Amino acid sequence: MSLTVENLSFSYGRHAVLQGVSFAAQAGELLAILGPNGVGKTTLFKCVMGLARRYTGTIRADGVDLAALSPRERAHRVAAIPQAHPLSFRYSAFDMVLMGTSHGLSPFAVPGEREKTAARDAMARVNIAPLADRPFDHLSGGEQQLVFIARALCQQAKILLMDEPTASLDYGNRLLVLGVARDLSRAGYTVLLSTHDPQHALWYADRALALHEGKVLAQGATREVVVPDVLQQLYGRPFALLETEQGPVLVPKEGN
Amino acid sequence: MGSEKRARRALLILGLVLLFLFLLSFSLGRYGVPPLTVVKILAARFVELFAGKGALQRTWTEQMEIAVVNIRLPRIVMACLVGCALSAAGAAFQGVFHNPMASPDILGASSGAAFGAALAILLGASARGITLSAFGFGIITVGLVMLVARRAPGARLINLILAGIMLSSLFSAGTSYIKLVADPSNQLPQITYWLMGSLSGTRLGDIPLAFLPMAVGLVPLFLLRWQLNLLSLGESEAKALGVNTGRVRLILLLSATLVTAASVSFSGMIGWVGLVVPHLCRKVLGSDHRYLMPGSFLCGAAFLLLVDDVSRNLLPVEIPIGILTALVGAPFFLYLITRKEEKL
């Protein structure tokens, strides 16, 4: 399923957060969204998820305007994978995943065997089946992310939004989650992933979108976007890109 | 999953405990009726509903039947209804506000109802008039809270809580003023007694009147129990999972308000039940509202029935049940929150 964003603008009061953002992401593609804090990455995701509604421009999934859809219809197409966060109540990992099936149910129904099977399959797909009965809040940050990913999978939406999924994870878990995200894009999902680390984009993303002051600074193949020039504009610091046998490595240039 | 089987078994046990307490409660009281006779009297009444009067031979005295059917039955059923309603409302409010400290009076239903009752007593209304006034003001208060919250900018949930606090204290001030101007020889004690909460005035005719609004509210609370799980994750996550959060939340809040106002208007102010019972259930059943909601129904009914039995039997003079729920509820709650956390 393709996601097409055209001329998207959004303001909080007088403060313009996004101004005329246009891009498209195709099935089978991992699109990394780069930019400093407060540049509108989260707002962009909120617009796609229907949480920020007063935007101008259009957001389409396979040609269908998302603004016209109910939360339930939207959930059939777009799944969000939030950052790890504390819960008010304790649910098991399995129940968290099971909640992803809700949009297919009547609001007055509870999940049945079909939904439970879908949840078990989704957990198995990201190799967390053994965690099913564990309380969600007892899991590590990486495991919680995988639970959210499994939940998105059993939501059966083809567009996955990951808003800084690696923000609170240790290094190993970051690479684990990013690897899963890439595998999913290879399996035909359209994955949008915002990250603070351009190196991650270089390693895992097919294409990249650089946001600067609410506008698109650059977009295209990751190797064309994640270049010292763009990064200096984004983060206000000089970088060097070293070509190694294992791929490109970014290093900050200090002292000048 | 294993936890589901365990939760189902716990629900079954809760149901049996409630049934046992329900039958036992008929035997408790100054006029002793053996438990077996209680069952016979109730069964006879039930059979007579279909077969007409005198279908069964009576092996008990007239007084026994009056004590069981006219005096104890209304009170026992009302205790179950009120306990069930307050606990269900508590569980619903806690889920909707994703805050385990929320209780049924969070949106001002109880304060409004108290004001309505005090006003009706001041104006010399009948018992039915007091109930109606309490119910009406309970609903009106929550309606006002929702209107205020809708007009305010910012996060809806926080606005609801703030508006609830504000209007609660407004109506409490009104109640205080009514107490000040009420006739101290008869009205003031009546108001004070009402505010303490009691089921002693319950009559058989009250039951259908209380049951109707409670049923109207409890059915959606039960049906929407899976949506409560989603809502408790927070607004944006629930929405992203496909929940029409505005509509589902409104139905839940209205239903919870309806059952709260209905209970308060018949029983007076009975605190702690709506806060303590869902917590107790969470310790036994887990937080999943699929089991927590029916668990709160059963456990709330059993809890209030038990407390009411104590309230009418412990001392020669009846202790208002509101005092007892606080006396039992507060220390119990303290125990719950200080107890070492165990696994799900």
C-alpha cells in the first residue's frame, strides 16, 4: 500500500509546524524521516494517524483520502508503533497484541478465537511467542517495542508508522528493532520510521526524508539524502562520511 | 491462555460467594429465620408468580414471611444493586481516565445528588421526591461538567476532572448552606443521616425504580469492557487502534453516571465502594476489563451486602453503611497499595 502526502501544512495556533510537505512511500520500502527535535516529525505522524486533524493538503493511502475515514477504517490501513511508555494498568503482552485486532470487531464485542489466533501468529512472527503471558510492564524496552510491532501486525494494516521506535532502547535492542522494521518492509509493508540517528538511516532505510524547519530539505535514496551537506543544515554541525567495506560510516568533525 | 482460565474460575467463585451471601443475609437479623426456611419462602414466592397464590403449602409463620419478603428482600437486593453499580462505575471511570485513583464521584454525580437530596428535604418532599431530586441533580451536575469541559481548550480528560472538582465543590457549598438554614430539629438530622448513606429505608417498590436506570447503564458498561482496555492506553493509542474515542468515552461516562446517580439517590452517599472494589478485583482477576468489569459487578454486590449485614446486625442501633464502608474501605485500601506487588 502506498502512502502519498501532498502539500501538507499544519500549525499549532500561529506556530507553523509543517509547511507544504510532499512525499510518497511505496510498499516494500523503509522510509527514514530525519530532522532535529521539534521539526515536526511527530506532527507528521499525528496527521497520518488522524490525531491532528486541522491540516491542509492531502494524505492518501492507495489513493484513498485518509481525512475522510473513520478511526476504524483508518486502522485497517495505518498502524502506529509508539515509543515504549508506562501503562496505568497491567496487561499481559498477549493482551496488548490482541488489542490490535479491535478495529475488526463491533465495539460491543470481545475478541474471539479468530482474533486470538491472529495475535498468537503476530507474536510468533517477531519471535516473542514465549512472552505471551508476561506482564507488559515487566518486559525490557526492546521486548515492549516488539510487542507493539506484533500488535501493529495483527492490525493487518499495510502502512506502519514508527515514531522514534529506538529512542529509549540500548544499542543491541535498537539494531534488533530496526532489523525487524527492515524485514517488514521487505515483506511488503510500507514503513515510515523517524529517527534521531542518521547512521541508522544509512544502515537500514531505502529512502530518507530530511525535514528542516517544517519543510522538506531533501528526499530520495538514503545515500543521496544522508550526506554531510544536508546533515550540517539539519543539525548545525559538520560531519564526514567515511566509505568502508561494510558500508558508509558517519563521523562528527570536531574542533573546527 | 492460562490467565483467562484462571480469571473465569475466579469469576465463578465470586458468583458463588455472592449467592451464598445473598441467601445467608435473609437469615441474619433480630427475628431469626433458619436458612432452609428462607429458601423455601423465596421459592414459594417465585412459584406463586406463575402458579398463583396458595400453590404451595406453608410450613412457616406469617412473621417469617413478612421479615423475609417485605423487610429483608428489598434491602438485600438494593445492597446488591448499589454495590454492583458503584463498583462498575468505579471500574469504568478508572479505565476511561486511565487513572486507578478515579472513583464514581469524580464527575460530581454524588455531590450533585447530595445537593438535590438536601434541597428536597428542605422543601419537605416525600421519600420518593428526595430520591428523584437526588437523581436529577446528580445527572444535571455531570451534564454541566461535560459542557464546561467541552468549552475549555486543551486536553479533554484533564478538563473533565477539573470541571468535576469545581462543580463538586460548588454543590457541596450549596449543601452546606442548606444544612445551615434547615430546621435543626427534624430537617437537619434527616439531611445528615442521608449524607451518611443508609439502605434502611428501602421498600419493595423501590427495587424496580432503582433497577431500571441501573440496568440501562450496566449493560453498556459490560458490553464495552474490551473498549475500556483500549481507552485505558490513552486517547491517541486507542484512536490509532481504531476506537472512536469520543463516542465510546461518552457512552461509558453517561452509563457510569447513570448508575452512580441511581445508586446515590436510593442509598445516600456510600463512599469507597467504587474505589476499593475494582482494586480488589484487579488483584484477583488482573486489569483486563473483560474480567474486571463482571468481577466488579459481582464483587461490588457481595461487598456491599456484607457491609450492610454488619451495619444492621453488629450493634442494637443500626450503623449508617456509609460510615462502615469508609471504616472498612480506607484501611483495606491502604493495605492494598502498600502490599508488595506480586505477579499478574
